[in-house]
Amino acid sequence: MASAANALIASGATALTVCGSSISGSLTVAGSTGPVSIGGSACANQISGSVSISNNTRGVTYTYNTSSGSVTITNNGGGFTYSHDKATGTVTLNNNT
């Protein structure tokens, strides 16, 4: 399992995969031009903070993750999957296609 001691921030990435990681802080992904894959049935993530995923254009998959904060996933295109996740805060899913 990989770990990040602070927040994980990705802006304008050509692709992003986070698999089987422990993040001691927030997760922010914005403006990616390639696929964004966070978690999966064989690679759940533990996130000790809030999650913000927005304005990505080639699809977002967010599955099998546990977050101790809010989860906000908005304004993403190219496909969207959200399932089997746990969050202690508010979950907001808007304008994902």
C-alpha cells in the first residue's frame, strides 16, 4: 500500500490512477484530460480528509474508497462511476456525464 503524508493534489494531469493508497489529508483532482481512476474492488483507498474531483474530461471512476471528510465530485465528462464508497461527511455528486 502506498501512502501520502499530506494532501494529494493533481491538476491538469493527462491521466491519474490512485490504487490501494493511504492519504493522510485531502484528495483534489481537477482539469485532467485523461481518465481518472480512484480506487477499485482490488485497490481501495483510505483518505483522511475531504475529496474534491472536478472539471475532468475523460471519465471519472471513484469506487471502494473510504473518506473521513466530505466527497464532492462535480462537472466531469466522459463517463462517471461512483459505488461502494464510505464517507463520514456530505457526498455531493453533480453534473457528471
